[in-house]
Amino acid sequence: MNALDHALVRAYLTEVERATSALEPARRQELLADLREHVESRIADAGAPDDATVRGMLADLGTPAAIAASALAESAPATAPSPAPDTAGPTADSDSGSDAVRTKLTILLLLCAAPLGLLWHPFATVAAGGAGLYLLSTSTRWTTRQKVTGTTLTLLIPLLPVLVGLLLAAGRIGPTELLLLMLFSLVLPVLGARLLWQAARGARTAAGA
């Protein structure tokens, strides 16, 4: 009797054939042909093995599921679609450009908030500062520590002399006092904006690396 006609061998090969249905037809036929040749050779070398010996030989080959999994894993790189990186490129560039605009807008609003309150109207400080703080707090470009430092330098400290001057002077601020308040309200925000910009550039460089 041909070795491939053995009931255990037929069942084994049928199970392998079923388990490898996802393979490409040519690869599947090649795998089954190799298995048939290997099984036939081993059984022929063993003479007339009993069922227990045949089971042992088939067990040495591995379960049909294991053989199918191994074959599918080997074929995956050749059959897997590869255009994903190309299609993701424009989206990534678009996101990067949008994030850069958001970063610049955040820094600009925080930079101008205190001077606007002094030169124009306190409401301008509330509007610009509130918008800047919202963008800063929801951004992922800066760490919590950098956000606190930026807020302190661009808004909290610069606004103190402005508020005190407006409350105490009540319109009697002279040119010298006004100039000092303007300088104080400009220097610290510029320093804070510079720190935020440098931190954002560092985060962008790290992300690109």
C-alpha cells in the first residue's frame, strides 16, 4: 500500500490543506507536495510501520495548524500591502504645518496680552491672554513645567505692575512711570515667549528624530 494511502496520513494532509487555504495557490501546492514527499520517504524507510509509528512521524512534523501558521508567516512580507507609508506622508506633513501655526499663534497671543492691556484696553489682555492660555494648556508641544514657566513670564508677572499702576495711579501715571510699566510688560513676555519657542523647537526636533 502506498504510504500516502494510509488513513492517518490522508487525514493529516487533508487537515494541512484546509489550514493553509489562505496561502497563495502556488505556495500552497508547493507546501503540500513537499509534505507528501517527506511523509512518503519516511514511511518507506520505516518499512511497514504500525499506526502508533505513523502518528509519531506525523507528530514530528508538527500539527497542521503550526505548519499553516509558519507558512503564512513566511508569506506575509510578500503579500502584505506596502503603500501605507506613502499615503501617510502628506497627512503627517499637514499635521506638522498646522501644529507649527498653532505654536506661533499661542506664543504671539501670550506675548501681546500684557502690552495690549497697557496700551489699549484691559479687555484686550483678557481676550488675548485667555486665548493664549487655552492654546498653551491644550498643546502637546510643552511639558507642564514649561507651560507654567511660560504663563508666569508672559502673563502673571507682567500684569502685576499694570494692575497695581492702574488701581493706584487712577489716571495719574506720568510718562516716566508709563515707560517703565511698558518696558516691564514687554521684557518679561519676550523672555517667556523665547523660552516657549525654544522648547517647542526642541520638541519638534526630537519628534522628527
